[in-house]
Amino acid sequence: MSVTGFDDTPQAQWTTPRLTSVRQPLLGMGRMAVETVFGMADGVQPASRHLQLATTLSIHDSTGPVSPLA
């Protein structure tokens, strides 16, 4: 069995085994939110209602290779 988490919080490193997790760019998300709010305050509408930032997978000990079916 493999277990994964989301947000790759520091607490994920405290588990045994260490938790594999998806890492979101929280600083980039905050920066984009502030830029969007300031732009809207100046009358600029966002180009899209959907914004997407890349995530990464932080692989640790809680996941392993898939076993072949017998």
C-alpha cells in the first residue's frame, strides 16, 4: 500500500515512513493573488478566472513501486 499527502507540509517529514506529498507553490499562489487584487483595484480585470501554477511531487518513503499481479 502507498500513501500520499497534499501540500508537503513540514509535518509530513515527521511521519514514519516519511510521507510522499504533492507540493504546491504557496508563495507563488500568494503573490498571484495579491497581484490580481491590486490589478482589480486599479480597474484591470484578470485575463481568466482560472489560473494554474505547476506542482511537484515530493517522493519519500510512503510510496513504492507497483507490484506485478500474480
